[in-house]
Amino acid sequence: MKILMILTSHDKLGSTGEKTGFWLEEFASPYYVFKDAGAEVTLASPLGGQPPLDPKSDTPDFQTEATHRFKSDSAAQVVLANTLKLATVCATDYDAVFYPGGHGPLWDLAEDAASIALIEAMLAAGKPVAAVCHAPGVLRHATAPNGASVVQGKKVTGFTNSEEEAVGLTKIVPFLVEDMLKEHGGNYSKGDDWHPHVVTDGLLITGQNPASSEPAAAALLEKLS
């Protein structure tokens, strides 16, 4: 069982002067769900190498059992520091792909040609694609063979407009995940803000927020089994 995890390389939060990147818990929890299940996990990012960590996700308020485990796991830290360059990976080499969130993906992965092509190739080959929190934004330009959006007519979720408003970034992000999924024909649903909500429809698995990352990873394993 080979799972590809794709992280952002983008570290600028719009024109705010603040840093962003991937959300630590949304990487660490799924990573260990997959590793503990015996999966072979490969990491990639648009630029390769060390992906930027959203500094907010590294504050005490957002630490979990998985983030503590990662911080004491030197081998995992080496793997993270040496992600493959996304353009070099091939869909045929993996059984599934998982995108952790953080605000970074809205700027780079949502527009990245290699990421879009990978998503389309995975789905066309009958392989599941999972994305959590802001990462469903990576589906923005991916299309099915008929030219329609890959989310059209699909049950999906992602970071809510109200969650984005709560963190004060509604006017900063390039697009709102909830609005984009609806505009592309997705059958969008959401749970309570900051509570786990995961939706599976065919090969697409989406999670609403950081609390949804572990159950989204479990849903991906269930799909693979």
C-alpha cells in the first residue's frame, strides 16, 4: 500500500507579511495513521525539500498526540525535510494521494499543473484522492474526462466560510473553499465549526477542518481496503 502525501511549498499569507504553510496536525495525524497501518508513505511538494510549516500550527494550543510524536521522531523529520519535487512523481506509482491543509495550498497547489494532472490521473485510474481543511482547494481546476469539475455532483466538504471568518482571513485568501466547491457543482455539506466532518463520495474523500484530518486518513485506508 503506497500513499503519496502532497504538501504546500507556499509560505506567504497574502500581503499580510505573515507566514503560512502546511498545518502540522493535518500532516502528522494522517502520516501516523498511514504508517501504523503499514503503508509506505512518500512526501512531495511543488518545490521539493522542506515544506514551510504554518507557525500558528506549531503553537501550544494546537498540539496533539500526533504532533508530539512527530517532534520526537527524527526519522519522520528527515523525511519531511526531503520531500520529492511534485513534478517528478507519477500517479502509477501510488495507490492513493492525501493532501494536508493549511492556507498554503490555496496559493500554490490549487494552481499547480503537476498537482492538477496528478489528481486527474489518480481518479481516472480508480485511485482515491483525499484532502482536508483548506486542501480541498486543490480540486479547483481538476476535471473529469468529460471536462466537468471533479467535484461536480459529488458530496464534498472543506474549510467553512464561518471558520475562515473566525480566523480573520476571509479577505486575505485567494478564494474561499466552501464557495469554490459549491460554484464547481459540489454537493457541499458541513458540520459544526471546528468539529470533525468527513465526506466520502466515490474516490473523493474530503475533511472539513484540522479535527477532520485523522478520520479522513482512516476513511482513505478504508477505501483502500
